[in-house]
Amino acid sequence: MVDADVVREARRRLGRVGVWLNKQVYGPVPAAEETREVARIEALGYGSVWTGETVGGKDAFAQHALYLAATEDLVVGTGIANVWARHGGTAHGGAATLADAYPGRFVFGIGAGHPYQAQAVGVAEWKPLQKMRSYLDEMDAGTPLPPGFPARRLVSDAPYPRVLAAINPRMLDLARDRADGVHTFFVPVAHTADARRVLGPDGLVIPQVSALIEPDPDVARATLRATASQGLRVAAYARNLARLGFSADEIENVSDRVLDAVYAHGDEKAIARRVAEYLDAGADHVLVTPSAGSLSGMVDELERLAPALL
């Protein structure tokens, strides 16, 4: 269901490299600090800023509206808006409102989240593919009205790209059929190539990669191993690596090969080479997540990386 005009405009605006900001942003960081640092990112020349959403955290539309208002041309993306946080029709209304206010600058990334998030809203059984299908149906259905009321549009019809958090093959197929592309997280370059094969030349492929500026590979791997161990507790990420040929032992013990596949580490030039590998594999736009423990520190790292990446 790719909208060719929407995808073409997104590609034009996004450029090659953007930024994915982690929990330091959607944690208790004051809005004034967030908007100041996002404006710094735009000034550095990055094409986009994305961040995620959890149930009970900062609202994705409110947060990303702040980012749009604080910048001039930067593209802002939800990476992802959580399907358990709101009805699909409400999500479409929010996305269309931002697209109307900031034409061409908003990308709506949607994801099925995790089982504990479904449980938080009273859903005992987490069925991500089924939920995503029904959510897209809700987005496309229009506004429900009381019986007898004439049908009418209550939200803007401003276009925007919608991309799905898609790792497994069936979700990739759904993205091909019902969205404008995919936004992937914690994936090696090989997965980006697979995603491009499934989507063909038309859909957007936007992977995220975490980057650690550390020239010593042994030090870098030791630093990254604990973080990767947490990530691989998410069954979908572990299954994805298994599909891509990593052994159960490599995944369980977070081998060097796993770390080198899912992270960019080294000096600035090495990180730029890894980003280029994603682009060569079929990515339209690569989102880089710095490793610093504070928002301002993350942007400082992005400043270091900018000459090599941009």
C-alpha cells in the first residue's frame, strides 16, 4: 500500500542519516531541554529525529509536536508509537494533525510493543500481527459516529508516511501490503537486505543502529555486552538473529559476532562505514543512537560523528 508521492517526498527530506534517541529522552527530561537538544541536532545537519513510546510514558504526539515546533525543517518520526497507547483511529487523527501542521516533516512509525505493555491495558494475550492488522483497519476506517449521524471526516486528510516496526517475515509482508515501509531496530545489515527484498524498490526501509565511539574493539564489546543481553531477552530480537544464521550459543552468550553485527563501534570513520553498509544493503535512511548516558551527552557524540556521517 505504498503511496508513491508520500515516499518520494519522505526520501527527499530525510537524506541518508538521522537520529534515534533512547530512554534518556522519553524519561523525565524537561521539555525545554529536549527541544534545545533537538534544535542542536538539526543545526548539525542530521535529517531526522525519532524516539519511542511506552504505555504510561510520554505521549508520542505531544512529544513529537514539541520537536516539530522547535525546529525548522527537521523530519520527526515516531519510533515507535505504541499500538497499546491509543485506538488506531485516534492515532490516525494525531498523525494527520501533525502532517497538516508540518507538511512533509512527520513520519508515523507504529509498533506492537511488548507483552507487558498489552497486559498494562488489560490484554492478557499478546498477538502482535493480529493486533497490527486490526490497528491498521482502525486507522483506515474513519471516525465512528452515533447511529443516524451522516458520515463526515473529522480529521485532516494531510498525507504522511506510515512505517511499521517489522522484524519477522509476516510483519514485513504486512508492511509491504498495508504501509509505506518499515522501521527496524536492533537488526544487523543482513536484515536490512532482507527487508528491501520483501518491500521491493518502493517502500521505505529505515533501520536503527546504536553507536559506541570506542576504538578498542575489546573495550567496546565489553561495554556493549550487558546492553545486548538485555535486548536479547526480547524474544523477537533473538529469533531474528537465529533466522539470520546465528547459533543458539552465540545468541545466549552474546558472542563477539553478535555484537559486531548489531552495533556500530570503533572510531568515527568505522561507525560511518557501518552506516554505509546499511545504506548499501537497501536502507533509505539510517538512524544512529549514540551511547552517552544523558541527552546532552548524546548530542555531543552526534557532533563528533557528524563530519564522518554527513
